[in-house]
Amino acid sequence: MPPRISLAHYLRQLWRNPCPFRPTQELVNCRRPFTTTIPGAFGNRPKRISSSGSPELLEGSKAAALERKRLATRPGVLAVKKGMTAIYKPNGRRIACTVLQLERVQVTAVKTRQKHGYWAVQVGSGRRGSKNVTRPMLGHFEAGGVAPKAHLREFRVKDESGLMEPGTTFSADFFIEGQYVDVRANCRGHGFAGGMKRHGFAGQPASHGNSLSHRAMGSAGQSQGGGSRVLPGKRMAGRMGGHQVTRPHVQVMGIDKELGTILLFGPVPGPKGCIVAVQDTILGPPPVIPEAIATPSESAIEAA
């Protein structure tokens, strides 16, 4: 077994006898794509630069980033949460489901990568009187050939194949029973809540000696040692809820085209009457959609 050499001894030997090796052109060329050679008086030295500025990745960097980003191949729809119900399987199993209803859902605009930098489909739902819409938005809806909508939302798509003509109408059979979707909505707001309700604090002792501080938050930080301030991110009392929540990979349990309703497995964020965005899930392969559903017919009929 060779004797062990200390790190200090190795560094002293390396300092006394520096390595005269310089990378040759062959070794430089075989480096990874994010390195380049800088010609100069000291020969061709490899220099590390960012991948965005590399000549090899400059042309395909945006395309590569788009390929790495997980996006759905089709746009989504806007639905109204009607409440919850239950369905029964043949074996007697009871499954709780959420009922979503589509209300005058149409494509209002399309965004392309050449003009806007990304592929997206703007979808509108509901109805709004023309007196309650600004003139710029009236022109926007007129350009799409649709009536003024109460709610608008953009859905990013993977490529050009996911775009649809403005005026296309969505129905409940846009999805198929058994597929998985991602659901986004604003959760129910609880107003101003204390630390115990908002963050699950255990509270202070209820024994003697504690007066009127049973549900108080307690200390918020040090005095002089901590800078005489409250550190950012401190969990304190404040507004609870009212933010966007995403429930991914939810299974579609049923479709009713006549009523325009979709049954989703389990609960969905938000109170009754809120707007819910439903799109094909990005956590798995895209669903196999029949040809008649994958390319819905163009419709520019205004809602009555």
C-alpha cells in the first residue's frame, strides 16, 4: 500500500513544479458545447461562457427551452362550479364528484409565436352587456367574432397544432370520460385570520399565569440581537385564502353534452359559482381524443 501524502505536501510540490500542460486544439474542440476558444498571444485557451451566448446553442436555445417546458397540446375551457354530488359504481362504491358547467365558452383570440413570442389561445365564457364593456374590449371581441364575455383566460399550448379559430365554441364533449385534467381556481377566502387558524399554531398554555394570551401568536423575533426587526417570511396573522390553487391530475368521471356539465373526481378549489379553468394534464401523456372532438367545428354564433 503506498504511503499517504498530506494535502499540504501535495500543494507545495504543485507550487514548486507547475504543470506546463496547455490544451491543444484537438482537446479544445472535443470539449462540451458551452466552451469556446479565444485566440491570443498565449494560444487557444478554453473559456466557459453561458449556454445562451454560445454559438452552438444560440440558434436553438429558445426552441430547446420550449421543448423542455411542459405544456398541454390543446387549450382548456372555463367552467362554473355548481357544487358537489356523488355517483355510484356497479360494485356499490360511492364516489364524491364536483359538477362543472360550461356557459357560452368560445375562443376569442389566438396568440402566435411569431407575433407574440408564444403559442396561446384566449378563451372567454359567460355574457356581459355591451354597456359594461370598454370600447377597446368591444373592438377586441368584434375582431374575434364573438359577443362580449364576462371572463377571459389564456391557455398556453405546445405548438401551432393546438391553436383554434376565433369563434370556436366549446362543449362538454371537448373532454372524454376517464381522462385526467388540471384544475385551477381561486380558493375560498377566509378574511383576516389569526396565526392558529392560518398556520396551525398550537397556541400558548391554558394553565394559570397566562392571561388573555391563549391564542396569541407569541414572539415575532429578537430585539437587538436580531436587528430589532421582523424577519421576512415570518408567519403571522393576515388574510387567509383567496389565492389561486391548482389541483393536478384529476380524473373526469362523466360528461353530459346536453346539460354542458363535467363531473370531476373529488373536490375542486373555490366556492360555488366561481370560475374554474380546466385543461389537459401535463403530468402524463396527452389523452387520445377522437378526431371529431379534437378538431371542433368553427362557430361564430353570438350567445343570445
